[in-house]
Amino acid sequence: MRSNPWDERFAGNDFIYGTEPNEFFKHNVQQMNFVGKALFPAEGEGRNAVFAATLGWDVVAYDGSSVAKRKALSLAFQKEVSIQYFTSFHEEFEHAKEAFDLAVLIFAHAPNRKQYHQKMLSFLKPGATILLEGFSKEQLNYRSGGPSNYDLLFSEEELRDDFSTLQELKIEKSLVRLDEGSHHQGIASVIRLVGKK
């Protein structure tokens, strides 16, 4: 059976990345003038998916941790919203193509990055939006969270290549101060991306 270190990471009662949505995602989703169907891969304990549901989005989320799923559904119950949440790793997750109006990739670092990003794009309707925030390769200089594997971190060039088919593509690397639960604390080097299919 596949070992799952994420179940161990999420095992405590605390929400390790907090219960408030990521600031970049929150700002952008609140600027959108419609609601539709949104996909949240690697959604962990549900903070972003649940926030989207409170705004009226029809939410589908997944994560490889069944422990995280339980906590996400508990958070949704507390906020009096409903989300559809699957226990699945990236390579296993399947869904109808061109089904979503929005994909939200918040610190969704995965092996086989390019293939994973192409798969996410296949789930989006023409005209749909993708929002991504992840740690840059320079994050290895900071201790505020993220993978310690250089290959799992992002560069602007990699993301520009992965999402070269998008319209209105904006990619920006910056230093931010994270305050997201106990596992994202302090100055971090992140890359933020917005684009339309």
C-alpha cells in the first residue's frame, strides 16, 4: 500500500495552513464578476475551496490525504456550505474535460510538473481562468514553508512554458510575508500566475 506522509502531516486538530483563504486567491476571486464551477487540486484542509463555496461557487476539490478531506468537509460544515471533495493524487484524478470555469492551484507542487499543469488545463472550459501561487526556486533560501526539493519549486520560465497557450497571461515573482497557519510563516519567495484559456 502506498505510504502517505500527508496523512501524518494533517493528523492533528489544528489546520496547519489555517482556515482563512490564501490572500492572492481571495483577492482575485473577489474581483471576478461571476461564479461557476471551480476546481481545487491539492486542496489540503479546504480553506480556499470552502471560501469559494461561501461566494457561491460550485466547488470540486481533491487531495491525496483522506485526513485532509475530513477536515475540509468539517470546515465546510462549520461555514454552512457544501463542497465535493475527492481523495486522489494528481496522477489519479480524473474528471470530464472542459468542465470548469476556474482552476485554483495554491502551493500545488507536484512531480511531473508540466504534465500535471497540462492536465489541469484540459479540465478548463474555453475562456476559463487559472490562478496559481507557488514557491519559486529561491524559496530554498527561506524557512517559511514549501518543498525542499529544488525540482518541485517553480521558475517563471517553467510556468511561462507550461501555460504558453493561455491568454492574458500574467506571471510575477515576489517576496511576501506568509501568515497561513503554522506551516507557512514568514518571508517567502512566491510566483503568482493568472491566465485565461
